[in-house]
Amino acid sequence: MSFTTVINPLRREDLKVNKKALAKTATDAAIAALAGIAYYIFIKVTGLSIPCYIHLTTGLLCPSCGITRMFLLMAQFKFKEAMRCNEFLFFGWPVIVLLVLYVMYKYHAREKLH
């Protein structure tokens, strides 16, 4: 093992971007975003949304309770009210989205996750 490997463990091939995998990941992300926008429009037009079955059966709030209200309020730029709906996911969703995009890219590039 050379000195440069110890200092910089990234190999040159690790820094290359697989453009085909990146395009597929961007397409998948765009489809997911369009589905989210369609769901938002559906809720605004009909007033109907997917119910929480855990809350309906047990009466308890599950970890994902409030997500729909949170995103609806965020779309209206009411961040203070959105944070009250689900504080963990209010701060955690950007990290979750980045992790999902990373895994999707690795899947499309046929690479192993580190």
C-alpha cells in the first residue's frame, strides 16, 4: 500500500460518474416527483387522502403520521406549522431523499453499496 492510498483512499475510478445510471436515477426521481405533485393536486381537488391504517385500527400515532399534512403545509410555505406535524421527518426528509437517490444511483450503476 502506498502513501497516497493511505492519505487519499478514493481511487480515480471511484470519482467517475456513470452518466447512464445518473440519467436513469434522474428519470426515476422525476417520476416520483410527478407522482407526488399529482397526489398533492388530488388532495387539493377532492379533499381525500390515504388514511393511516395504524391510527385507524389502534388509535395510536405512527412514526409517519402527519407526513401528508406536513408536505401540504410546506407546499404553502407554512414551515412553522409543517414542523409541528412531524418534527423528525421535517428535518430528516432531505437526508432520506439523498440516501434514496444514492441507493437508486448505485442500483442503476450496478455497484455495491459501501
